Amino acid sequence: MTQIPEKMKALVAHGPGDYRLEMIPTPRAKGDDVIVRVEGCGVCAGDTKAFAGAKSFWGGDGQPPYIKAPMVPGHEFVGHVVEMGPNVKDDWKIGDRICPEQIVPCGECMLCKTGR
């Protein structure tokens, strides 16, 4: 694999309808992080609802915001592993092509605790 660049292109959500293509610092792996160079991505219904300003994402009517702007949206992607933190226990190797599991309940957040 090639050297990891200091900056990368990313779509950054700043608010409802305010999504900008920006150059941001490339994340680096720590702990059990896996850094994936995205090859392709999808857009789900939640992405379009967030862009449109849904209160379930941005807060309102007594509901706290789920999105903490600015943030890089997206969870449907495929790519190649380019870096792994020292605590990664999976059998992945640098260069492996992966498609991450999109919804893994943590059991700790408000959504998990309310069965959503």
C-alpha cells in the first residue's frame, strides 16, 4: 500500500443541508481502530433524512441531537485496510478488502437502551 496522506477528501456535515467537500486530516489508527481507504460508498435513507434536517439527527421537539457537527457522515462503504491500531484482534492484514458491518449495537447508547 502507499503511504497514508496527511489530508484526505471528505464530505463534512455542518448542519441540515450544509454538507461540504473538504480536505481534512486523515485519521490514524490508535487502540483497536482500523483505517480503511474507501473505494466506494452508498447513501442510505438515514443519510438523506439527516441532510434534509430530520429532528432525529439534528435534535428538536425535546430530542437531543444525534449528530455532533462538524462530522463526516456515511457508514455504507467498501475499501482496503491501510492501517491498524496495536489492539486489533481480528485476522485482517494491510491491503485486505473489507466491507464493515453497518449496525453493531453497543448496548450503551440511548438508541440501544430504548430498543431502537
